[in-house]
Amino acid sequence: MKSVPKPIKIKTKKKKLATFGSLLKEADRVFSIWIRTRDNYQCVICGSKERPQNGHLIKRGKRAVRFDEKNCACQCASHNYSHNNYPEPYTNWFLNKYGAKEYGSLVERAHNNGKPYKFTREELNQIIERYKL
């Protein structure tokens, strides 16, 4: 009797998943470009087009609102930097544009009942696809 040869196993490389950090960085990058484009690369506080940045009303560390379109607007570098110590101009702009009710809602979402918000890989991939220009 002849023996049947064993089938050859073809090794395939598994596609490596992007690291969580690289997904978060890419989501920040595409979202920042989207915000600045939406606002015509013009600071919402002073109208300057010098060194536009994506400014967050509520800091990025509050992940529940990190990619919230209302929480972000284009700011010149100096207004974005000074917002940490002098938040009134940006806060007043937000209140005039969206109102106190929306501000309260944004703050409530940011605090997420005291629980830290954690993104999933799927959420970050969706953000990247949604805001990619």
C-alpha cells in the first residue's frame, strides 16, 4: 500500500493590528484637519489664519467629548495656548454660538458620570473613516 502524502501547510502571516496608540494618533490627526477645514483655517476668537490649530473647549483628556464636533473649533496657536489659563473668550464664543443648554450637555457628557471613557479600536477606526478628507 502506498501512503498518502501529508498535505503541505502553507503558513500565512497574520495581519498585524495597528497599535491602539497609533489609531488614537491617526484619529486625532484626521479630526484636527477636519475641524480646521470646517472653520476655514480661521480662529473663531480673533479671525486670524496664523498657525491654525484644533482647539478643545473641554480638554482632550475628557475622552467622551474628545472627538465631539461642538467641543472643537479652529483657534490660532496663541488663543489655543492661552485657553488653559484664560478660558473666557472661547467659552463666550461657544455660549453665543450654541447656547447655555448645549454647554451644560457638553459638560455632562465630558464627566460621563465620573467614569473614564475608553475608546474601542472599532470606534477609533470609525472616527478615522468619518473624518478622513
